[in-house]
Amino acid sequence: MLRLAIVEDEQAYIDQLNDYIRKYRHEHGTDLSVSVFRDGDEIVEKYSGSFDIILMDIQMQFMDGMTAAEEIRKVDQNVIIIFITNMEQYAVRGYQVDALDYIVKPVEYFSFSRKLDRAISRIRRHDSSFLTIHAGGGIYKIPASRILYIESEGHNLHFYTTGGEYTSRMNISDAEKELAPCGFYRCGKGYIVNLEKVDAYVDGMCRIGSHTIPVSRAKKKEFLSVMTEYMSSRLL
């Protein structure tokens, strides 16, 4: 499911965008959930990085869309922002906050659907399966395909990825549930491995590149079975 936010202070436009989203969902069969915020400060407050796309009005009463986008970009570099404005010259400033596009009011469905097509295509090109984590004061959406393995230490999880290491305060059981459909396996009390990245299993150790990850004795038989099944499914 793709998560979409509407940030708009005029009820007429909120209703229109909701109608367009319902029509788009029906035409394309795309699973979209929608949250509505009536001002920029509403979405910025306690922003959690849970959205894939934000439709953002530029002119609002308490916090304008440009300021809200600047605040969001401080913690989330990945969310797609599309500005909605009745003055085209304002939209040009959107590229300063890496906005994907803009829609000029009054909004027409044909234009809206094409912009949404572009946004969804970008998301699917990057990776449809990702994990959102809070690390180092920022929010990161890490594609599951980039994660090598995860190590638990106290109340923190260390994510070892092809792009570096991230540390986040997170429960390993929650990460296990979220990543299980993506080909991940918990090979011990404190480790989750990406089965696609496993190079070998030798002497109770799982090898991923230069990393060695212990497989618990209780998990050994199941791990080998899961690995065999996973490798067989990749050959089909």
C-alpha cells in the first residue's frame, strides 16, 4: 500500500483531491491510503516519515507549504513532494526542496493522474519494499534489497547495508515481522539476515561478503532448510 498525504487548507480542494484519488484508485487498481492535514504545521509536527507521497498546497495560513517542505527535508530525503498552487511562479521554488512536480489550480483530473503516475513510477523504480528507520536525528527509507543483515545490541538495532551502517532504537521482533516477506530470516536471538545476500554457511557461521554472522545451534537445521527452499525458489 502506498501512503499519501494531502496538505491543504481549503475544504473544496480537499474534497476534489480525495475524489480524484478514488477515481485513480479505481482506474489503476492502486492501493492508496490517504491522510489529510489542514496546514503545513500539522504535518511537520511529529513527522514520522510514514508517507510515500505528499500533495502540498503552497499558500496556507500558519505554515506555508515551502516552509513545511524545508522542515520535512531535514529528516526525510526520500518522500515525494508534489506542490499544488494557484500561482505558477511559486512552484519554481519547489525544486529547491527537491519537489518532483507541481499542479496548478484549478486542478484537472488528467493532469493530476499523470503527475501521480510519475510519482508512483519513481517509487516502484527505487524499490517497493523498504524499511523506515530513525537514525542519527534523521529518517531513512532503506530498500530491503540493500540490507545485508541486522544485529541487535541492547535496545538498538544495527543495520548493515550496501550503503553503510545505521543504528536505530527499534525492536528486533518488529523488524523481523516487517522484513520476513522480503526474504529475511532471524538466524539467532540477535541477528536477521537477508537470504539473498548469503554467500555460504560454514561451521555455524553465515557469511555475507566479509561479514560472518553466527547461526544459533537451535536454528541451524531450520536455517539450512529455509536457505535451500529460498535458493530453489529463485531458480524457478
